[in-house]
Amino acid sequence: MTLHLRLAHTADLDAAELRAVRDLLDAAFDGDLSDEDWEHGLGGMHALVHDGAGLAAHGAVVMRRLRHRGRWLRTGYVEAVAVRADVRRTGLGGRVMAELERVTGRAYDLGALSASEDGAPLYTARGWQRWPGQVHALSPDGIVRLPDEEGDVYLRPALAGPLDPAGELVFDWRDGDVA
């Protein structure tokens, strides 16, 4: 099987490619991908793996701001990671993540993502670390704690180095799921 890995900005994806990504995500998340979730994966870099049957895997990294110990960090936030059902567990998720990790490691202060229980083993096996501390967001009404997100946030140190788990994380605000 011939695989083709492509890294491209959202601006470089045409309507058909974006539709293929959305279709892959809808199938991978059993139709539980909201319009806000879709928007969260746009505006950054996309790693796309194609095989003879079409789009086989995808992931994106978008820029966000995350405050830790009074410092706002440029954060490469990983979104929309999915692998087509017929090629899962063949290493394509790892290939996508390797490309996204290359981007976060060289262009951002750190990498971050929110993982499902099913997705967490992929990330921890690649060196992503579960954030043990509190998670907050800078909402339109001020800083609010996000206890439902705690335990699901994973970080990958990059230019900023490791963070102190005694300090809280404060994410920038966005519609839908914040973290």
C-alpha cells in the first residue's frame, strides 16, 4: 500500500479536501463532532495521510494561548486526530502525530491536547504527559475553572520546557469545548 503524507495549512486545502476531512472526522467520532469541534481544527497546519482509498488519517495543530505562572505561552494545540476505521492500529495515527509534534516542537512554546480515554494511549506512548493540575479558561466573565477537563489535558514540552504542575493552566476562550 502506498501512503502519501502531506502537511498543509487550512488555506491550502480546497473544498473537496476539507469535505473529506470533515467526513473522516464524522465517521471516526460516530457523528458526535459538533460544528464548534470542526472549527477548532481549522486555521492551522493539517497532517493528512492518503492511501489508495483516499484520506486515511488526519490531525491538525492550531495556535492557542495558554497561561501558566503568569506567562502566556504560544501553544500548538492538537485537534481533529482521526484514522479511517479500516486502517486503524496500523501506525497512521503515529505518523500524523509525528508530523504535528515536529511542528509544535519547533514553532510553539509547548504542545497541548485534550484526549479521550480511547485516544490517551496513543499520546502517552509518544511522550505526551497528562496534566495533573487544575485547568481554567479566560471566559468573557473572567477566569473560570474547568473541572470536567481536568485529567483529559495532555502536554508536550517544547521551547518553554516542562511546566510546574503546582501552577494552573488557563486556556484562551473559544466556543464549544474550551480545552
